[in-house]
Amino acid sequence: MFQYIYFTYSHSCKTVQISSQTLLSDSEPPLIIPLTDVEEILMEQNITIYAFITDFDHEIDCVWLVYSVDGGVTWSEPIRMITQLGYIYIAQLAGLNQGDIIVYKIIAEDAAGNIAESEHYQVQVISEFPSIVFLRLFMCIILAVALYLKKKGVKF
């Protein structure tokens, strides 16, 4: 909290008015609402992270995305998120490897220096055709061949 003092001087009336007003400083951090709801992505895809970020008292100064591929033990250098449509911020992650479990969070700072951090969110990078798909497909083919051969009277 601080006090703002201002003066009014009127030369024709030779009066001086001194007034003061107490202003509240901004101590509230920005509001971060994640908009990306993805739990898995394919290995060849980039992941785009979207977030709605606003502050009721000041403008947003900076928004960063940080991520980890080792469960949060180490974090990437902050990636600056860019704004689109005023309150929507976007960042993209590329070069992800199969099996990576990406943990990420969003950090926002307002013009008053208040910082907010989102919760941690997780995305797993999977291969284009997960092995379970191949296994199921292989089992269906074997079953179809076995039924066909049984119908033809082949004993095995």
C-alpha cells in the first residue's frame, strides 16, 4: 500500500490545494487457465500448448513455458510464449522422442512483478503404431486364418 499525493495550484485565485489518496499496490499474481488437454501425442508430432492468461490489475509482462523429460528433475530453459487474441498464449515443443513423458508448467509475470505458476501437466510421446495395436492385429489375423483352415477341413 502506498500514498499518492498531488497538488492543485490555481494562480488566479491564489489557492493551493493539497490532496492525497491511498492506493493499494497489486499483490495478486496473474490467472493461468491451461487450454491444452492432451495426454498422448505421436512421436512425429509437435505439441502446441495453449493457455488463457490474464491479470485484473496490470498487464501481463511475460509468459514462459518450461518442461522436463525426466519427471521434473531438470527443467528446460524457459520458452517465451507468444500471445494471440489478447489473452491466449501459445508455445510449441518439437523434437520429442518415443517414450518421453513431458512434464510442463506455465509461468506468468504481470507488470507489477507478481509471478504465477501453473500446476504440472503431463504428455506422453507414443510411437505412430503402438505395439499393442500390432499385437491385436496379429492375433486377429491368426484367428481368421485358423477359422478359415478349420472351415476347409485342414487339421492342425
